[in-house]
Amino acid sequence: MSRKVVSTDMAPAAVGPYSQGIRTGNLLFLSGQVPLDPATGKMVGSNAAEQAVQVCKNICGLLQSQGLTAAHVVKTTVFITDMASFASVNEVYKQYFPEPCPARSCVEVSKLPLGALVEIETVAAFPS
């Protein structure tokens, strides 16, 4: 199995002992993205919808760095700290992930890194 580390300044640097992403075969596994501005490292947004915008921008930056788009995403996992924000996060999400939408899970968690309200991890597939 080959493994290639993904690293780009188009998304925030890792805030712990992990890679921004790993490519193996034709799959790209992206670490969960929180709403950090890649240029400043500061948290963006005061509510879940605003934070979801930055999270999706970070995902798109990682995908772009590998020559992919959101259309290549096959699976996401959305973590939110309050299920009451489900609808507002969905409104943002559907602007970034075109139909046919990727498979997805969404779970409420008690806390996320750096006090984020939203985190999304992503799996994309390279064209054959």
C-alpha cells in the first residue's frame, strides 16, 4: 500500500499530530476540518452556519490542491455540537457538495477542537 501525505497552505495547518490528508490508491482521506482561516489560523464565524462556510472552503482548498473538486467527494462525516443547527449547516453544505450528494453521516458531539461548532471529515475518489 502506498501512502502520500497531503500538505497545502490552501487549508489550515494541522493543530495536532496528524496530516491534512492521506492519499492511498485512488482515495483521498481528509482530516476533519474546523473553521480556521488558513492565512491567520484564527477561528471564523460565530454560529454553526458561518463556521460551516469556512469548513467547506477549507475542504475545497484541500481538494483543489490535489486537482479535485467537491464533485469527487464520496463520503463525509459532519460533526456538530448542537443538533438544532442541523438545518442551517445543511443549507451551507448543499451549496458546496453538488448532486448527486456524497454519502454522509451527521452526529452531535459534546465538544470539538478549539471550541468549533462544526467539523467535517471527507473522503474523495480520484477519477479512474
